[in-house]
Amino acid sequence: LGLGEAAARIVAFGATVYLARTLGASTYGVIVLATAVMLYLTFLTDCGVDALGVRDVAAAPEALPTLLPSTLGARLMVGVVLMVITVSVGALLPQPDGAILAAYAFTLPIFALGTRWVHLGLEQSGRASIGRLLSECVTVVLVLALVRGPDDLGRVPMAQVVGEGLGAIILLRLLPAPL
């Protein structure tokens, strides 16, 4: 788990350096602001599941068929509400800051569907690491392919949405069969 997390963070850091140099300081600042806001919103979307869900799954893996749908449903509802609010607020903010924040908001429902906590509770840390690493790699490949300068600012959150979405799908597909 530690090795996978370290690799994912190194990959993400490489994308950060690339974006900072490619977009320039003022344009990259728009990305920094949006990702800082998203950190708080993903914390709210999580509903404490990443911290407590691992314990719950480990204690009663047989309860997972009922726990998973209700937990993901509640998180998804929170994520969608926060996304709608963020997109609405983004429309009122100065541009391009508001548009970029609104675009990043589409990661909230995807984050809500994350099942990393299930894999960790089932002691499948390798699967959790693979999902995270593949997500970061896809995001970085898209950033490197699509972002060439400040005019490509809007492509950065799109790459994040696609990368996070792929990671969520992979982890959902890797869940044990009876679910």
C-alpha cells in the first residue's frame, strides 16, 4: 500500500511540475485554488467513510452487500448536491476561476463512488494501490497529451475527471463477486 501510494504521489507530483511550468504562475494559480477548494469538498463528500468504513468492513465483511449500496448511495447524494452547489457558485465567480472550479466539481460524485475503503477493509491493499496508481497515470497521460499552454487550462480538470472516473470504475470492478 505504501509503495503504491508513494508511486501515485510521485506521478501526481510530476504532473504538478509540468502544469506549473506549462501554464505559468498566474494560470497555474487557478488550478491551485480549485484543487484547494476541492480538498475540503471531497472531505465532506467522504462522510467519514474512508476512516470508519475500513474498520466496519474488516469487522463484518459479510455485511458488505448491504453496507456498500447504502454507503455509496449516501455519499453519492452528498457528492451530487455539493457538485451542484459548486457549479452554481462557480458561475458567479470571476472567470476563469469559477469555470475551473465548476469543472473540478464533477469529480465529487466520482469520489463518492470510490471503494478504496472496501478493499482496505478486505485486506486487498494491492488492489487499492493499483486503482490509485492507474488513476494518477491516466490523469498524467491526458495532461501531457492535452495541455500545451495557458489556453489549455480547461483541459486540466477534464483530465482529472477522466482519471478519477477510471480509478473508481477499476476499484468497483475489482470488488469481490457476490457484491
